[in-house]
Amino acid sequence: MRQEKTIDTLLIIFSIFLLILLMLIAVKVMSIQEQEISLLEKKMNESRIVSQDYLISPKEIRKIKEIAYWNAQEEEYELHVYDCTQFSENLVKKLKAEGYEAQCTAGNNWAFDYTNHTWVSVWINGVRLEIESTTGELLTTEKYKTYEVKWEGRCW
């Protein structure tokens, strides 16, 4: 009987030890996740886009980037079959389905000698952002300097 009590006591102590160990692991994992989120938020805050007194939140940027990225991954680029026009039209539909104001914008991209090129313009809180629909890249002001707008609101 005494041996059974000792075994029961040891099992209880072992269970408590395991529970404490699992709690410590959970706390450590949560701490690591918080650090990663903090670093991500810091990185996103550093890359916030400010224009005309408007600030676009990192959450909105992340959402737009995610939609654009997955749109660019859905099909393979093939000139005159599924090219910038189809990528742009599809991305505009997806952005509108999420409640964003978006349009195809067409013109040239002189960085790559693209004439008759189509990309997407989207508005967030009154700020216009440009997306290269074939790659899903949100265009910085510097990269957008190589684009020349000919038409807005329609694809080629």
C-alpha cells in the first residue's frame, strides 16, 4: 500500500513538473511570436507610405500585397495569351471584390522597353498605389518613374 502511495505521489509530482514545463515552453513560444510580430510591425512601420497627409496602415498594405502576390501566382505569363492585360483585369476584379477602388492603367514601362503595358491602380484612404500585376509588386515612387500612363480605367 505504501509503495502504491509513493508511486501515486511520484506520478502527481511528475505530472505537475510536466505541466510547469509545458507552461514554460508555451510562454517562451509566445514570447518568440511576440518578438517576431514586433519586428514585423517595426519593419512595416518603417515602410509605411505617406502621401498628402494620408497614412496607409501596414495591415492594408499587407492585404493588398497578399492579393496581388497570389494573383500573380495563379497563371503563367504568356504574351498575347495570358499577359499583363489578363493579370491586371483579374487583379482589379479581386481588389473590387474586397471593397477597394481599383482600375487597369495602361501605357509603357521604359525600364523594360514594354510598350503597350498594363498594370493596376488601387486607392486606399484616398491614396493611389500602383501594382505591377504580372509580379504582384507594389511599385515604389522610384520604380513607378519608368511607367508612362496613356490610358486609365481600361486595359489595352
